[in-house]
Amino acid sequence: MTDQKNSGTASLTQGSEVTAVYKVSGMTCGHCEGAVSEEISAIDGVTSVKAVAETGEVTVTSVVPLDEEAVRASVDEAGYELVGSV
């Protein structure tokens, strides 16, 4: 059995990319969305990030499944808290 440390909601998209949705607390505006997106975008393999303050959800597309701890560290660096996977 394989140890799954990446998001439990990761799914394959066209072109073999992986999409995962995370819940982030503390985002209240467009600036917050940009800060979180910028930090997560810096993770190797990430191809797109869409943060929505209204729902607190961040959708991340990457070429490989991401380690949730790397996502958590990026969200922390932006000044917010990763609650977990959606």
C-alpha cells in the first residue's frame, strides 16, 4: 500500500495534471487571494492556483500530487491557515 500524504481530493485532469481543493481560513479580500495564490504558485510543479476569499477555497492544479505540508507552509507564509482538503 502506498502512503498518501497528498490531498485526498486530488483528481486527474486532462494532460495528466492533478487538481486539489484546499480550505484556507482568514482570506477576506482580493489581496488575500493574491497572497495565497502567489505563495502556492511558487511550489514546484504547480501550474495554476485559484483562491476564492468568499468560500475560503483554493483550487490548485499541478503536474504531480502535492505534499499537503508544502501547501500548508506556503499558506502559512502568506499569513493564513490551511484548514485541510475539501
